[in-house]
Amino acid sequence: MSALLSILAPLIPYILGILGFVALYFGIKRKGVTEERQRQEAAQQKAQAEVQAKVVEAKGKDAAIDAKVEAQVEAIKKQNPPAVDVPPVDGDVFKF
């Protein structure tokens, strides 16, 4: 055990230095990944906001069209009175 310790003792600073560089590398890499994830989330939120704005605009246009069509339907109903349902007379033959 003491022979192994005497061999590794001078290498301990180098091993710690290498471990420090590895930890630094992965820390920088993690920071980059976190920043990229935040950029992607911001871009996604911006895109969703744009889509939501277009949806609201489309709903407004659709409501305007619906109101216009309903007004036309009401005008047509006023012009054309409803058909009177005539009861069948005995002896009438039903035809299509």
C-alpha cells in the first residue's frame, strides 16, 4: 500500500488538474445547453403568441361574416313568407 501511495503521491496534483478541466468542460457545455434551451423556449413562446394573435383575428373576421350572413338570412325570411301547410284532401294521390 505504501509503495502504491509513494508512486501516486506526485501524480495527485495532475489528476486533480485533469478532473478540474473535465468539470470545467462539462460545466461550460451545460451552460451552453441551458442557454440554447432558453432561446428555443423564447422562440416557441413568440411563435405561439403570433399564432394566437392570428386565431383571434380570424375569429373576429368569422364573427363579422356570420353576422352579415345572418342579416341576409333574416332579410330573405322577411321577403318570403313561410309556406302554408295544406292538409291532404281525401282521394289525393301522393306524388313525389
